[in-house]
Amino acid sequence: MEEESQAVMSLLEVSIPVTSRLSQVEITSAIQRRHAENEISSADRDRALYSLREDLKTMQIIELTGVIAETATGILARQRIRAGDAIHLASAVETGRMLGAGLPFITYDTRLSEAARREGLIL
């Protein structure tokens, strides 16, 4: 197991993961695309989609609200990132505000990681 994966697994042992509802759509899209491009079998696709549904049941899902959309719009004015990434950042920022504490933000995307750091998120 990679060092980063071990760190994530350790974090998940002591906390409830939080993710934007957008993750469900993005991951489903990636699985379906890989199947459509014959990179994975129908059985593997079905297993992956089932695992995704089960994993989401264990997470705190942050819905896309007007507040998150406004925060994401502000992030897009400051950062050169994709709209979806801005929604993920806004979800983390607003959840942290609601809890009154910073949340660890986990990503392996360099550009998103840099943007998260500039937005004051803990990496």
C-alpha cells in the first residue's frame, strides 16, 4: 500500500469521511466511462458501483446548496480550477465553518491541493 493510502486509511479509522454529493456523480461517471471504453467488465462495473453506494452510506454527504454554490463562485474568482473542484473546496470550507473547526482535505490532484491550501484548508 502506498504511503498516502496508509495515511488516508489511518485518518478514516478515527473520523467520519465527508464528501460533496458531486463525488457520487464524478465517481459514477468514471466507472461508467471505463466500462464504455472496455477497460473494465460489466461485472467489475457493477461491483464498483455497488461498492460506491455502500461507501457513500458511511460518509457525511454535503449537498450542493445555495451557500455552497456562492462559496464555489467566490473560489472560482480567486483560483484557476475546474467548477467541480470549486464545489469540493466550497463544501469543505462551509463544513469547516459550520463545525467551527478545520477539516483535513484529501486530494492527490496537485492543482486542487494548492488551491485548497490557498483557501486555508488543512492538507
